[in-house]
Amino acid sequence: MPAKVGAVKVVAISSSSIFNIGDVYNMSPSAMVKTFAGGGSFNTGNGIRINLNNSTTYVNDNEAIDQSFINS
């Protein structure tokens, strides 16, 4: 089915992004990320107070590859 598209503004496209205008059958972005964060790193909300004094995150990851990734 044809699509009519007006103005398009692209702010950013990263490595796992998909940008398409028009008819699409299947879109499947894929990415792998490993995140290490200390206490209070992912807190969200209004008026949050965090007192961690000296916070340290120790990471011991002996695996070179955690899971295979095939981009098709």
C-alpha cells in the first residue's frame, strides 16, 4: 500500500537503528551491550537523594565472548 510522508526530521541514527520511509515487511534492529554500573546509577524520578559515600564497582569478567551474535 503506498504511503504519503510529510516532513521528516532525523535527530540521530546509531549502530542499532533503522530508518525507513515507505512500505516495510519486517524491521528488526539488533545490538549487544554489556553494562556495568555502581549503586544508584539507574535511579529515576523527582527529588531523589543518594548518599553512597565512596562507591566502587568491581568487575571480574573472565569471558571474552558472552553470547554469539549473528547479524543477518
